[in-house]
Amino acid sequence: MGPLERLRKEWFILGIVLVIAVARLEPGVGVKGGPLKPEITITYIAVSAIFFNSGLSLKTEELTSALMHVKLHLFVQIFTLVFFPTAIWVFLQLLSITPINEWLLKGLQTVGCMPPPVSSAVILTKAVGGNEAAAIFNSAFGSFLGIVITPLLLLLFLGSSSSVPFTSIFSQLFMTVVVPLIIGQIVRRYIKDWLERKKPPFGAISSSVLLMIIYTTFCDTFANPNIDLDKFSLIIIVFIIFSVQMSFMVLTFLFSTRSNSTFTPADTVAIVFCSTHKSLTLGIPMLKIVFAGYEHLSLISVPLLIYHPAQILLGSLLVPTIKSWMVSRQK
């Protein structure tokens, strides 16, 4: 793969690094009350645009074929939205006595509360040759569940910003997440044929808007002189993220391949990726809403920003191994 092709493939990861660097150089542009007016353009317009885009791109009409595999869906959703955040919470009780930055630890908890992503788990499941229909269903269904459950989990494990009341959080979530998503689905119904023909770059659109949100979040950080991030904490968090993800992949693999399991090898592939992947596209806007007013919001979002490329990197590296395992089991 040539450098240009690599650049085209990894543009979003490079974009994250670039917008954080730009925010560091000139934080005044994207701070609250600054020229970009993020309190309006990001909080309402950008977040709504992401979920309208999700509504347009979610192929809910294709999910009926996977609907009957109830046991698989239950396992993925319970693991993702119950076991994952609870296990992280227990782990963080042990880490709380260490010198690791407390806001990065809170960020680890937010990773646990996130729903599965709409794209990466599906792409990797397809690359291996796993149960793609099940992966699509759990990614889409998990995204819908996450709209309600993720904010509740965040409030349960971390509490909310003292400056934003509970009712305000949910009314903003409804207006900027639920309503645009529903409108997107309605519009999709009328222009479905056109969308199938033209295949608009939904992923690139959402990712571009997401970069704007990440940029303004870090502008707030770098404009605040009281925030300090030590390198030791950051290195430890990167190590923990890779360890947690690898451990959970092994755990879901062992559970779904145990002797009395009814899951096929193709099901196992979908389970491993869907249960352990977390959504950055849904996560960052939700953190922006639930933790509005937190001066440490960007530090809280750092583990999720690390987890996103980590899950793609680990998943991609494991594709050949999992593929050869699946082929050998299907013979």
C-alpha cells in the first residue's frame, strides 16, 4: 500500500491528530463564545447533522433477516451495555488508588458505557466472512438502544455536570439525537432508490463533522490553564485500553465457542467484534451533551479517542487469524 493510499484510508485518525494540534496552537477560535460559536454550531447543528446522517444511512429495512437470532442479540447487547460498563467500574475501583489522572479514569468509564459502532464491527465481520446480517442488526439496534441507555449509564456511573439539570440533558438529547435520527429515517424512506444508486459518503460526512466537535472540545481544554495531562497517565491508559479490549475479545470468543454453545463460527465472529467495539460517532456528541459545563470534558473524551483507532488496529491485525480459525471450523 502506497503512502497516498494509506493516507486516504487513515485520514480520520490523522485528522484527529491534526485538529488537536490546531486546537493547541490557536484555542481561542473554537472556545465557547469564540468566532466559531460552538455553543450553537456544535451543540445543536453539528450533533443534529451527525444523527440525521445516521438516520439516512441506517438500512433498517435489511435487519428483518437477522431479527430471529434472539440469543445472539441478547448476548451482544447485555455484554456491551451491562457487563462491559460494570466490569470497567469494578476495575476502576482498583485503579482509583493509583496516581493515574482521575479524569482519564472517568473517561475509561465513559468508554464502557458506549453502544457498539455502526460501521467498524460490521466491516471487520464482513472481512473475516462472519455473520454480517447479525453484525448489522446489533450495530444498528445497539445504536438505537444507546441513545437512551448510554446517557443513563453515564449519569449512573459518573453523575452529570452540576450546571446542567437532568431534564435539560434529556430534552437536548431528544432534540439533537432522537428527532434528527427519526427525520433521517423518514427521508430515507422517500429517497431510498436515489441513495442506493448514488451511495453518498455517509461515513466521511459524519467523520468530518466529528472532527469539528473534537476540535472545539480540545480548544476548551487548551484555553484552560488549570488543566494538566501527565504523560505517565496517558501511556498507562493506552496500555489499559489495549489490554481491556484484547481481554474482552478473548472472553467473548471463549464464551461463544464453549462446548454447549449453539453459536456457529460465523456467529462467534460477529459476537467478538460487536461486543467489544464502541462508537466514537455516537459517543463524542453524547459526552458533549451530558457533560456540558465540565472543564475536563476533553480529558474525559481522550480514552474514547484512543479506543476508536485501537479497536480498528487490533481488529485488522486479528482478521487473518480469526479467518483461518473460522475456515478450519467450517470444514
